[in-house]
Amino acid sequence: MVLRVIFTDHYVRAYQRLSPQLKEEVKTAVELFKNPVNHRRIRFHKLHGRMKSLHSFSVNYRVRIIVRMVKKQAVALLIDIGDHSLYE
């Protein structure tokens, strides 16, 4: 099963502010994310607290992508991208 990924406007704006090198890392991580077999590799996990309805996965040790899963439709909404300050 391959997930369908939808990019929110907020995510696109945040992505456009990234360096060219980081954009390439993000593209690679998103491609890995589309196949659930790779989820352990990118440390995909459910969030807690006020963000308990969301998930996250890693681009690298510093950058994370916040995701809302729509399981019935195998869709993932990419909501935001950034460092750990996303969780604040």
C-alpha cells in the first residue's frame, strides 16, 4: 500500500523557506514516508498532548514533518515542517 500525500498551504510555505540542500533531504524523506515499510527508518510516530491527533517523522536529526493521517483513505496531510519548536 502506498500513501497518497497532500501538501497543505502552510507546509508549502514552510518548505519554500528551506535551503536547497534541505529541500532535497525533505523530498527523499517524503518519498520514503509514502511506503509504510519505511516508517521505522524515518522514525514515524504518534504525537502526544495537544498534538495527539497528529503524527511526525524525521527528515534528519533536526528537522521534522508534522502529518495528519486519514487512514480510511490512505491519505497523509503534510501540515508543517521545521525543528523541534513545531511541538511548542
